[in-house]
Amino acid sequence: MNSTDDTSDGITDYYTVCSLSAVFALIAVTLSCMILILVRRTKPRLHTVRHLLMCNTCIASSLYCIIQAINYTFLIFLPWETSDTGCRWRGFLSYMTLCGVTYSFLIQAISRLFICIFAVKYRWLTTFKVHYTLICTQWFFSIFFSLPSIITKDIYFRPNALCWVPLNNKIHVSYTYIAYYIIPALCIFIIYIFIYYRFKKMTNNAEILIGTVNNDKRNLELLRNIVILLFIYLAGGVPTVLFLLTSYKILYLIGIVTISLTVAIEKLCTILLDRELRQTTRNLLIRGMRVIPIDNVQIARRHENLTHLRRTVIQTLPNNKNILTE
């Protein structure tokens, strides 16, 4: 996520891409909030360390989308705000939340590593306390890795440009891609290969218990889902990488949209890939669409009782014969 220095075309090009990006960001925030509400209200089925980390990713994604929407607002509707300090802080928050999303996937993979490899000897690694520590560590590193955007003057206000690191600053641009994308992606890939290799080794052991094999298959499936969601998210940065290689501005503009789009897709796939979350969502939809049958017998009895009550009241009135006749 870096900013082009070509501002000669003015702000016109940003209207469409920022609008589309804001729409996808709104969808991503809505899906993230839905996941948070489902996990919060579904007790105790979704109250697990896995869903805790999933909610952490949803929070990071929502923060990223909100910060991006704020950046678009300043770019399009508040062009008179020309402070370098304010621009620098907006850039810092953008990079921090972006880093928070990628590293939230990393701590999910680390959690799978704890559960698959170390849980037998160290049961405390699977506790909520440890996973809360992982979340705090993730956000600490997200802030730490984003500090160059606030302590340096590489980000500054430029008319008709988002508050990101300019492309002419090659060192900082390379740092952002290495720290925010390459490092967490490589770590997750290494963890996945390690657990997969261990699983294959265990299945080749004739003395292994069937229950243990089934449990490892489940853990491997969950880790595979993490990898799928991460690469869906990372796919949003492909147009930006191509822009770095070709300098075509159209790729830069497409990259602004695809990042928000892939965040929304990743949230939808989170619901579809997670078995418990998918079943909970389906049950709610079925419950909402269920048609309550009409009991004709009860309606007939109720009508008969009302008719009988009406006749009784009429008969107690004076001149009831005339009333009944009428």
C-alpha cells in the first residue's frame, strides 16, 4: 500500500475507486460485526480460543476499513486539511491496522502449532490466557513495525494523494512489503509445512491411535483454512505489486479497490469455511425463514367462543328479542 506521485490528473480518478472501495469496506465491516455478534451470542459452542482469534482478525479488518474510509473522506471532502502531521498519523494508522490483519493470521497459525504439537506436554499453551497474550503481542508488533511511518518524515501531505509512503522512497516501500506481507506469510507457510509433515509422519506410524489421527486431520484442516484466508487477503495487493513493476497508474487505482474487496471476500469465506460458524449462520437463516403453520381448529374454536359470548351478552340486554332479530 503505497502512494503514487502522479497527481497531475487531479482528484477525479479517486472518486470512483474510493467509492467502490468504501462500499466493499462497509460490506467487510458488516460481515465482521455479524461474526462478532454470532460468536458472542452462541454459548458455549463458539466460545473457543480459535473463535477468539477469529474475532481478533475481524476487529483488525474492521479497524483497517474504517481508517481507509477516513482517509478517503480527507482526500475527497476535506482537501483544505494540509497538515503533514495529520497526514502522517493517518498513514501510521493505515499501516498499523494493515499489519494487524496480516499478523492476526500469523497468531492463528501459532495457535494451531501450540494445539497440534505442544498441547500434549504443555496444556497451558491452549488456555485463553495464553491466547490473550498472543493477541497483545500481535498488536505490539503491529505498532512497532509501523513506527517508521510516524517517526520519519517519509509521509507528508501531497495534494490529490492518499497519505501513504511515496514510491520514490524505495527503502521504506520495500520495508512495508517485507514487514507487513512477506514475513507473516512465510511464517504461516513454514508452520503449515511443519504441521503437515508431522501429520504425515504420524499417519505412517502403525501404533498411532485413530482418535489422534482424526484430531490432527481436523487441526490440519483448520490451518489450511487460515492459509486460504490469508492468501485471499494478500491477493488484494497484487495490483499494487504490479504497479510497482510497471508504473501504470491504472493498476494503482485498481489496487485501492481490490484490497477492500478481498477483505470483504475473506470475511465471507470465514463464515463458509468455519464449520461451527457456518452451521450457526444456517440455523439462524432457517429459523428466520420458517413459516408457522396456521391451526384451523384453534381458529374455529376461538370464533365459536366469541360468537357464543356475543349471543350471551345480547340476551342479557333489554329488548333482546329485537336485537337478536336484527
